[in-house]
Amino acid sequence: MKKLLSPILALIALALSLSSCEDSKSYAELLADENKAVNKFLVQYRVVDHIPEDSIFEVGENAPFYCIDDDANVYMQVLSLGTNEKPAKEDRVYFRFTRYNMFHYVVGGDNTLLGTGNAEDMNSQTTFFLFENYSVQESSIYGTGIQLPMRFLGYNAKVKLVIKSQAGPESDSSYVIPYLYEITYYKSMI
């Protein structure tokens, strides 16, 4: 009985160790999963792979998602252009946002439970960054992608952004999680 039990336990241990190896993915596999999630979302929309030469963006819920960085990590749909005033380098830009984990986001679905951020709660603190200054924590904490729309749009602009992990916060980069953001940018604290 002992002789029969020992090989069976060894096989069970081997099976468990192999199944645990399958659970952990390589960084390349995580990036591939991220790209699939982003592509699954973007396929629902028109996508323009460049910024318009005249910087005149289509606006509204039916506007395309524009690729706004060279590495194709950030896509922007402009919901409102905002004012003509744009921030200068080091200006404080306040923003309110809701973000959705794109691994859980369902196009057209009820995402009220999945979104996080400060857009809905006016009692929560407004967040800010110093425009194009990534050396301070207030700016770097959200990654580079969150600032990109302000290169093209004015204060009070409202956008949807698809931000892949490489352009997002460090925590998203570590876990390779893409997010869909709905953001409004402000000149002063709201």
C-alpha cells in the first residue's frame, strides 16, 4: 500500500506544480493580454492613428479615438474641447476622473460598480498635476498618459482616454492593467 501511495502522491505534487506554473504569466503574455483588452474595446469605435494635422479634433460620443502618443499607449476621444486657454509648462492642472479596468469593462454595460475615481464625489479632493513636469510626485503618480490631452486641448476639456499600463501609474505598469478614463481638466480646484 505504501509503495502504491508514494507514486500517486508524487504525481499529484507534479500536477499541482505544473498547474501553478500555468497561473503565472510572463511579462510578454501580460502585454499580449493587455493589447487584446484594448483592441476589444477600440474595435467598437473608429480609431485614427495620428493627431489631425490642423489639431482640429472631432468632438462628441461618436468622435473617433485618436492615438496621441508615438508608442500607441494612449488613445483619446474628445467629448468637449474646453476653452482656448491651454496650460503652460509647470502650470497646475486639476482634474476629476473615473477610470475603468479594461479587463472588466463591458461596452454598453452597467459599469457603475467598476469605475473608481473622484468625478462623482464633489466632497473628495480634486487631483492635480504640474503640466509636463514628471519629476514631482503629484505629476508622476498618474503616469504620462493623463497629461497628454492638455497638449492639444484647453481647460474644461472632457475626454475619454484609453491608457495602456506603460503610460499609466506605476501600479498599473507593474500589473500590466489598461484603463479607460473619463476625465475633465480644470484651471482651478473644483
